Amino acid sequence: MTTTVYRRKYAKRQRGALIAYPAGGQDVYRLCQSVDSLERLVREIQRELPTDRQNDVERRLWGCLP
């Protein structure tokens, strides 16, 4: 599952005159940003490795995600 699903679920919504996150939504949004940043960092480092190590990193990366 990607962070897109969570971002959509906890996106800002209009409540009367206010546009705000649902309860806990801002924390979820920040967590999604952190996860996406870490994934980009891993991908950047992964590109510098030989192919067999890239495959190992890929397996380990997806193995830790639900």
C-alpha cells in the first residue's frame, strides 16, 4: 500500500466555513511525507549499488511494508 491511500483518506475537508484535516490527519500527512522522503533516499542510494545488491535492497524494502 502506498501513502497515496492514506493521504486521500486523511486529506483536508470542508466543515462548514473551515477547511481542516480530520482528527489525526495532520499527523498522518506528516508521517506520509517522512515515509516518501525515506523511500526516495533509499532509491537514490540503491542506484549506486551493483544489480545483485539493488535486488536485495528492493526485497528488504518491500518486505518491511504491509
